[in-house]
Amino acid sequence: MRTVVALLLLSAGIAALVPAPTIAQTPSDKVVVFNPYDGVDWDAEHRKGNFHTHTTESDGAQDPGTVIDGYHAHDYDVLALTDHNHVTWPWPEYGQDPDELGMTPVPGNELSRHNHNLSLFTEYPSPVRDSSTSRLHTSLEEIGATDGLNVLAHPGRYWEPGGERVPDGALAKYMGLFHQYDSLVGMEVHNQTDRYPWDRRLWDALLETLMPERPVWGFANDDSHGAHHIGLNASWFPLTDLSRSSVQAAIEDGDFYFSTVTTHPEKWQDLERAPRITGVEYDRSANVLTLTATVNGEPVAPEQVRWISNRGEGVATGRRIDLDETEGLTTYLRAEIRSTGALTYTQPFGLAER
């Protein structure tokens, strides 16, 4: 069904694919109809993960065992080694026992014979094919068929910013992919040292046009090629069970948030000072969304929380947002929480008219 919808949208032309945003000029008539954090146990331990990592099995500077040790030393709980077109798996073949380390390993690789895509929770291309394909659509389809997940790696490498607005052709391309493939769960919003900052514009444009029906989860990944890349970015999973299946389920449902230090001057960068979300509550009767977070155990100040809608526009500041009193809301809402050492993002909330 998604394939038919995507083809119909594409045949209707870019103008139909990329509607102009509807900007409220008066207090909002929007309500939250989709909350990815509904049911999350915020008292659970917040597990730290990275899903884009290279070793000497492709173009990384360190062997797999050394890379795993590096992430273990930085207190990562979940790690995917994603060498180019090569599944560096299982860890014991490289001298590491994940049980002894207390880590959850994720099989995967970075398919790079087309626009780069992270293949996760699967040993694809095995057993489907002997080597990776040069067709992105084939990879996306076959990874989904093996119960794996797809995440677009640094899409900003493949489209030109063209001013403040995402070009219609680029937006149409990525809209088509997300419409067509359910296994494509998200995209990198931050990659390594923030090499493609305009991908935030793409993320917001996709959320504007696809939400609330089709969420696109954001990721911040190290794309590490050496020790100096380890610890720049992280995804956080409030989980009591750190099994591979529970991590995959959390990614599928958007039950995680992510942080980066790359938005800060190098002398201040510290992922340990990344804001940790401690609660998300939506009061439906009051139409109020409340977010709580801490930095090193201390509550963040209201001015540290910024709410985003309308293709990346800031619409409010504070831990509490009253949707009835907020102008500029469109189809989604997300939050950014800034500390002195890092920036933390929520996943998007879906909005619709009351």
C-alpha cells in the first residue's frame, strides 16, 4: 500500500509532494495525536548506544577489538560495527565477549555502493546475496525482508542545501523512500563532527510533510574512523532489559532520544554533561506537554528547553508548552535541550487539528 501511495504522490508532481507549510497565525488548534514516549519507563537505566562505527575491516584506523574497547571505556552499552559492505560479526571472532563487557552488540554494516545506508540488526547481505547491491531500493527492501532496520547515513552528502529551504527534488526523493519502506526508520541528524548540518533542515522538512502518520526518527552517530571520533554522539534508551530485541523494538517505536557535543566549542564538549530526559507527559485535557530533564542529576532550567515546529522554527521555550497558547504549530513538535557540554533532541510528536 505504501508503494502505491508513493508512486501516486510522485506522479502528481513535486508541487503536490511538497505542500507549503500551514502556519497558524493565532493560538493553536493543534493537539498531540502521536507521542513516541507514551509508556516509556523513565526510571529505567538510560543505556547509551552508537550505530555507525568503522574498523580496519573497512576504512577505520583501529581493529575491531580496539574499537569495542574504546566504546566500552566511554561507557557505551550498545554498539553496532558498521564496516563498509562488510558485517564485522560476531564479536568473539575479534577477541571480545559482549557478555563479559556488559554490552549489547548489534550486527550490521554500512552499505555504500549506493547512497549510504546503515543496515542494522541483520547480517545482510547474507543470506539474500553474496555481496551488497548497487541499488538503494533493493537494499531497503531486502533488509526489511530479513527483519532488519534501515537508517539513512549522512544524507546531506547527496543533496545540495540551496538556501534555507530544502530543494523540492531532494525532499521528494526522501519522502518517496520513507513512504515506500517501513523498515526505513530514520536518518542521521548528526554525523560524526557534524559534517552535514543542513540535514537538520531535511529532517524538519520530512517531519512537516510526513507527520503525524509517518514518523522519521532522528539519530546522532559517531561514524567513527578512529579514537578521536568516539564519544561525540549517542542515542539513549530507557530500558530495564538490554537485549538486542528490546533495543530494536525501542528504535522501531521511537522510544529513545539522542545527543551530540558537536554543536559546542571543542573546549566545552562533554557527552557526560548531555541532558538526560527524565520524563515526558502529555495532559490531554489541558493540552499541555511537559518535559523534564537533568544534567549531572540537576534539573535543567526552563530556558534550556526549546520547542521546534514549522520546518525548524522555534515556537516556544520552557519545560512546559501549552499548545492552545502556542502559535506556529504545524504537523509535528520536537524539543532540543542544551547544556554547556552537549545538545539533546527528542523524537518528534505528531500533531493534528483538534
